[in-house]
Amino acid sequence: MSSSIKTVKTKFNPAEISVVLGEPNNYARAMITEVLRNLGYQKIYSAANAAEVVDAICVWHPRVIILENLLPDMSGTELVSRLRRDANIPDRSVPVIMVTGDPRLETVKEARMAGVDEFAAKPVSHQVIKERMDEVLLRPRPFIEAKKYVGPCRRRKRTLEYRGSLKRISDPLHTTDDKVDVELNMRMLERCAEQIHSLARAIDPKNRTEVRTLFNTAAEANEIAKRLRDDALELATHCVTRYIAGVGASGDLQAAVISAHMDALRLLMGGKKGASDSDRLQIAKGLKTIVQQKLREAV
């Protein structure tokens, strides 16, 4: 087994960092590109499938790869596994961030074994992308080449499903708090719900700027729900964000669907103390069923 140690940097210029973005969904690709540009990244090279990702890597020699697992020609995890072992790739140790709509635990494990550096489940916010980019660029891990594994050292990898307090000095500061400020986050979520409702009522479904604003607000609500560690709220906000991401590019976004989600979200927030967790989760699962139906209709 061999390993290469990478120097830890304290800062970098995003404008000088080249990024290959492998994302088959046009709307999601535009969203992530916009977030990267807002963060200062200017050298962004897009690809819609695995073959285009490989071509872009060989041409542009990226510093970071952002990859969806659900690619049309092969899975992202299979692609990463091949990239780590392909002698024709300019830099087999290039960091890979998997940003995917396939957040199953099985996928997380496969991504880790394939050599993925960081993982994030869609929908992703501006802050999540910033954190993942900072992690791979400021705190790169040693590259390991062994018989059964080629990729970043996994010993420093934080457990993705763990939600308890973190003790290591390398743990990010924002995850070391043992208590979540529930009241503050609930107020923030309420404001997001009100804003989403107002935006949906006035939106022109064919105005991409307005749709992007709506998506970003919904993604922010989902991030707040995750901080609350409330399964029902997290699923409800995930559903509305997924609906906007899936239908928004077509221009057929229905304000009534979004308003129904916000009504359910307010019900879930108001019934947090009275209703049982199972009852609240059933409401959120009902939203999931609606979104799945709407996405099938949009195909």
C-alpha cells in the first residue's frame, strides 16, 4: 500500500479553481453552477453523462469534480472507482464531491468504497456546497493506493449518519454543539414557509430567475429542518424542494402544489407538540406521494 500526503492550505482563490460538474439534469446543473459562481468559482465545465465527465477531466484537468450518482450511462460510484484506477486520467487523486438525489445509506457506503471524498444529498444549499468545497480544498486527505481500495484516506472520514456530539479537533465547529436552538430554527422555518408561499402565489413559472429564487428558499428551509432533526419537517421540505427542482425547468410549476406543501408544513410545525411522530410523518409521506405523481406527470 502506498499513500501520497497533500499539503493543507489555509486559503485559496476560487477563481483559479477549475471544477468539472457532472449532472444530467439541466435545471440542477444550472442551480449548482449558479451557486459555484456566487462563491467565486469561474472555471466550471459541465457534463451530462459519465463519458462527458471523463472527456472534461482529460481536457481541463480539474481541481475538483462534483458528480451526481444517477448518471444515464453508468453510476457515479462506478465512474469514480474507474477514475481512481485509470492510468490515463491526469490526476487520479482529484477530489470528488458526490451531490446526488440518491441519498440511500447503501449509496453512501458505495461512494465511500469507490473513493468519493465528500457526499451531500439533494437538495443542497449554498452553505453545503461551500462547506464541501472548503473541505476538499483546505483539508485534503492522503491518497491511498492498496489492492482493494484506491482513493482518499477513509480514517478521517466522518460518519455521515452520526448525529451526536463530535469530539475530534478536526470536527467542524458548527457540529460540536450538543443542543439545537429549536425556537430560533422554528422561527426561521416559519419565515421560510411564508416566503415560499408568497413567492409561489406571485411566480411566473416560465421565469427562471423567479423559479431559482423559489428553489433556493425551499432548499434553505430543508437545511433548517435538518438542523431541527425532525424527520417529518425534513421530509416535507425535501419534497417541495424536489418538486421545484424536478418541474421548474419545464415551466409547468403549479403554485397550488407548493401552497399545499406550505399548508402541510405549517400544520406539522403547529402540531409538533400535540400530534404523535408517526402521525406527523404520515402527513409528510403524503406529500412525497403527491410529488412522485407530479414528477411522473412532468416526464
